[in-house]
Amino acid sequence: MRPFFGLLLAFALNAADIGGSDLLSPLAAGLTKVGATSDFAGTLPAARAYADGRLGAVLLMERSGGPAAKDGPGDPPPFTLASSAAVVVVHRSNAVTQLTLPQLAGAFARDRRDPLTHWSGLPGGRSELVSPALCSPEGHFVRELLTGLVCPESPLRPDVRQGLTPEAASQLAASRSDILLLIAQPPAGVGRILPVADGREGRPTSAYLPTPENVHAGDYPLRLPIVLHVRKDRARVLRPALSWLCSDEAADILRQRGLHPAPAEARRRWLLRLDTP
């Protein structure tokens, strides 16, 4: 049964123009409207199909180990179409102005020599316990960003609130002065978003807010890019599909999935480069 399933998957990818992470499957209907076939079976099978020449373009989650796809000579420049990001939210009354990745690790990781247990351990903080919380519904990558980037070598503290719905997370950000919340998209109208600096040894110390520009450029450290790769021999025929992927309609779909789409101007510039011989 397993070999048969593998053959079906290979056949499906052979028949598709664009593939990628299953997180992006809501894009399929829009691509169909512009005449493109798609198969969002996952990053790994899409990367393999792209390497074999069975796909003309792929959208891949690119982790810290390097690019998930290899571009050939003359291929269009890869483009970060969107990013998965973790936004740090505190109560409006909290006077702390920024955090670093090591400080977040101190608040969320169990095995730390420098745990962050009280807000008074930070400039402007009050003598309250830090109450860490995590909102990472299915399809969001907040937990993966926390465990893979912030505290990769330690389990989470037992007092970390987990499994929160966006609605419950929003209520905490509005009502708990001690809350430290990680969430994909900031809750509307409540809480305050903190800038984040990498802060690890040898890394940048400037703190950035998760604006579309900062997330797209990679200045905001709590992000995982979703990169669009296109083969040069398929770029022309896929131009309508690529234009739609860079549209505001596609950007809205990505936001609904908790992702941070590239700024409109960055999408426009990439399409212009695509048309430049």
C-alpha cells in the first residue's frame, strides 16, 4: 500500500505547476482560477519534485539549516513571499520596552541558568511574576519558532500556558498585567507588541517590531521565511500564477492562515525583476 501511495503522490506532483508546504493549501483555489495546477503536499516532497524538474515553482519553509531548494544559473531570484512569525504581546500597563531571544528563553525554557521569573528583572518591569503563554493553533508555527529558535535545548517551563485559542489569548493580553504572550498575529485592540532583538552572542542587538518590512527583511528575529523558487524555463508560462501569488488577494489568504505576507511594494518589485531579461 505504501509504494502505491508513493506512486500516486509522484504522479500528482508530476501533474502540477506549483507545489509547496501543506500550510499553503488555501492558495490552491486562487491558482486554479488563473489556470495553474498546484499540489501542496508538503515541503519535503515539493522540494524533491522541484529538484527533479517535476515542478516549475515551489513555496518552501526555509529553516536555519539553509535553503530548501537549489536555484540554477539564470533562475529568477528566490523571493520571500511570506513568513511565519511569533509576535510578543504584553499587557498595556507593562512598561518593559523590548526583549531579546535569551530573555525569552529565560521566561519559557525550564533549564536556564538565568531564568526570567519576575518582570522586575528587566528595565521598567514591576515586581510581578512573568506568566508565559503560547498561542499556536494547528497550521501556525509559533511553537516551532519557540522550541526551535528560542529554547532548542530545553523543554518548556511547566507553568507555560499552552493550547490557547486566539480568543483566549486575546482575553489574557487584555486582563493579565503579568502576561507574556507569543502568538502568530497580534490580537486586535488589546495588549502591546514588544520589539525583539536577537541578542545572542555575536548577533544583532537592535530590537525590531514585527512590521511587514522588518519581518520580510529578516530583521525581526522570530520568523521563518516561506520562499518562492521558480525555474527559468517555466517562469514565462507561470507568469499569471506568480502574479496572483503576489496579489493582495493571496496576501489576505496568507494573513488568515496567521502568516505575514511580504509588503506590497516588495511583491511588485519582484514581479518587475521577473520581467527583466
